[in-house]
Amino acid sequence: MATFPTNGAVLRPIDRRAAFITRTYTHLVAGILGFIVVEMGLFESGLAPIIARYMFAVPWMLILGAFILTGWLASRTAQTSTSIGMQYFAYGVYVVMEALIFVPLLYIADAKAPGTIDSAVVITGLGAGGLMFVAHRTRRDFSFLRSILIWGGVLGLLAIVGGVLFGFQLGTWFSVAMIGLAGAAVLYDTSNIIHTYPEDRYVSAAMQLFASIALMFWYVLRLLMGNRN
């Protein structure tokens, strides 16, 4: 594991872990700010409506497949690459991809349900922040959530694919279930950051937590938009 020297001294294990956690959350905040900057740039430049219309015209399965593949490659690169530059590149690509896939949802929310974006930001921030606080406060190992997240993710993906192929709507309860799944992912990721994540992989750790928070934001926003209809 990496050590972070201070004035030539080697940090103790507990200090190394604290330094790793600090770096992880710093990079998480940087990713969130990067996401906001990209979205603001797309909407302020007038590109967002163009991107949204293009994505509406493309089969959702192709977009979802491209996003899953890109996300997997970015995550794999950040987890395995020994080059810190490649880890940052993978994180940057992932943030930009998240920003692009959010464009249609944000475009609709801004046009048809004013105020829901701000509400979703607040709810997601409070929810994710509260779950991270619980993980740090209790220091509990939430690794047992891994199997739940795997099966829940598979079932959620199958439901999305089925909705696209057969034309049925994924309603309020699906959004609630996915918010719960995202919350479990936040707990799991935070627990890993506290206890087990390799200390030289703070970029990858930040990316994983960013992905879980983004998933929560997506379905909180969908839920609020559904309630406005």
C-alpha cells in the first residue's frame, strides 16, 4: 500500500488510512463539481437540447449499452492501472459520460417540472451524506451488502431492458427500489473506503462512490418528476 510521507517521515497505518480517506473525499467532491461544470457548460452553450433530441432519437438500449461498457472500462482502468494519469483519465471520462447520459433527464425536468432538480440535489445530498455519516459513525463493515447489490443491480437492469423491449412503464415503486439500492451502494462503498480499499486507489474509490451517488440522484429526480405529473 502507498504511504504518504510528511516532512520525510513515514505515516503510521492509522494516519495513512486517514490520508487515504481525505484524498478519496477530495476527489469525490472534484468529480461532483466536474459533473456540475460539464452540465452547466452544455446547458449554457445550447448544446443540451441538441444532445437530448439526438439521444431521444437513438434506441435507449444502445445508449445504455455504451454507458455500461464505458463505465466498466473506466472503473477497471482506475482499479488496475499503475499510472495515476490513467486513473485520472478514467475518472474524467466517467464523469463526462455521466453528465451526457443525464442531459435528457435534466432537460425534461427543467422544461416540465421546474424546481425538481434543486429538490433532487438537496434530497440526494442529505441522503448520501447521512448514509456516509452512519458508516463512519458506526464503523460497521457493510461488505455483506455486496451480494445484495449484485443481484439488485442485475434485476434492475433486467427490468429496464424489459421496459424498453416490451414498452411497459417502470413506475414509482421501481424508482423507490432503485433509490434504496443506491443507498445500499453508498453504505457499501463508504465501508470499503473506511476498512478495505487499497490506499493507493483513492481515485477508484472516489469514482465508485460518485457512481452510487449519481445513481441515487437519477432516481430521486425521476421520483420527483413522477410526483409532479
